[in-house]
Amino acid sequence: MIKNIKKHFWHYSVYAIIFGGGLLLILLNRHDNNLQALLIVMIAMLYFIWSMVHHYVHHRLHYKVVIEYILIVILGTLLSLFLFR
């Protein structure tokens, strides 16, 4: 696992920025539920886009991977919307 993290350090760094920055923005805007919902959707879209870039760069982008990430993004978005409401 550590070897994989070292190999893809910059890709994982972008994930950390997306989720860390997104969580910070959600917490800073806890008074505005509509903005939180928008931020959750934007975080999910950025996660999906960066995941596709990551798989494309490493020549592992196949339709099964795209479908898997779409389902993960939908599930994560719905769970997050439920938790932050």
C-alpha cells in the first residue's frame, strides 16, 4: 500500500485537496443548506473527473471503471446529502 501511495503521490494529493477543501467549505457554510448541497455535488463531480484522469493516465480507463465510479459518486453524494441535511 505504501509503495502505491509513493508511486501515485500527486494523484492522492489532489484527492486530499478535493476532500479536505470540500469538507472545510461545507463546515464553514453550515448555516446554508443549499450551498452545502451544491458543494457536495461539486466535490463529487471533481472526484469523478480526477478519477477518470487518473485512470486515463495509467491506461486503465474502461467502461466498467467509469460505471463503478458513477455508482460510487451517486451513493456518496446521496449519503452526504442525507448526513449534512
